[in-house]
Amino acid sequence: LFELEAIIIQNEKLRDEVSHIEDYFKETQNWLLQKYNETSNYNKKFIIRSFFNAGFFNEFRASKPNFEEDLFLIASDDPVKDKLEIDLCLDAEVCLIYQKTCKERKEIKIRINECIDSILSTQMQNGRWDNNLGKTARLLVFFITNRSQNEFQRKKKEIDEAISRGIIALRNSYQNNNWENNVVTTANAITAIALHDQSAAYKSKDFLNQVNKEVKLADSYNSLILALTT
């Protein structure tokens, strides 16, 4: 909610369409600041990520004494082993925030690489994670958004291959203008494919029609590769 309100409040056209958005935004911001000190490290990660993504991280950091050390402990609070991929994604994002806003630390870099290794190791040959399109789309958004970071360079080839397989899986799963009749999965799938197209210097004039055409052409893995290359 906070990130959505931040998008609205920072866009003049949207801001004019939502009455009292400044009040809503301030109320949400104050509520999160209040809850931060009394919640778990797991929930703190979501709050930290939201303030960072919304562009209000400096204000958030200034309100918290000794925040750098607190952030370090939160980013590396428990073992990677047996964690769900989505939670590893969150952990890596918080570690990246630490790297960008504080300083480089060996422990944080190790943590990022451990999270990435663990996520990559569970991708299936068909490009999905657990045959779960929602999880697959969410993880692809994470990888595509962050692969330009220096922390990812050591695993660039593996990440690029995982992204390619995942994008193909999403394109193959597109039906009737959506993915699995699920708005969250569809939103993440569209975001992942659009980001992938932009990074490849390819922009479709009609995104959904283009995806639909590619799916119809995809009789097999190889034919889809040929269609995308063409």
C-alpha cells in the first residue's frame, strides 16, 4: 500500500485523481514507522524494502538510531538453508539495499550469493519453479530487475539462462489475456516479460497480442526459441 501511494503522490496526474492522497500516504508512513520497532525481523524486511522502493529510504533511515547495524543484522539474521525461494528473494533484496545505502561487507556479499545459488538450484528444466507460475513470475521480476548489479556479475551466465527459460515458460502459459486467471501472477508475468523485452532492446507495440502470437507458434521449446530470435 505504501509503495502504491508513493507512486500516486509522485505523479501529478495520478495525485489529482485521488483525493486526500497526501493524508493517506502520511498515515500509512507513520503506521509503518510505529510498527517497525515492535515487529519481527521478517516483517522489518518488507518495511525496509517498501521505503527503499518508494524513494523514501533516507527519511526512514534518519528516524532510526543505529539503523546501519540493525539493517546488517536483519539482512543476515538466519541461515539460507530450507528457506522458500520467495523469502530468499526478499533476503537478497534487503542485502542489496544494505550494499547500496551503507557499505560493502563480505558477509553481505556471501549472503547474496548464497540466496541466488539456492534459488537457481530449484528451477525446473521447463523454466518454472515448483510448476508455480506465480512464484516463477515473481522470481523473474527479481532477477531481471537486479541482474545489472555488480553482485550478480559472478553468476551472470547462470542468471541469464534461468531468465531465458523462465520467460519461455511464461510465454507458453499465456491464455486468454492473462496467466491462470490470477491478477497478481498476471501482473508479475507482464512485468517480467516487459522488462526482459526492454533489456533485449525489443519493445512490442501490442504486448499481449505479440505474446499470444508467440505462444501459438510455440509447438516446442526449439520452435519458440526460433520465434523469439526472429
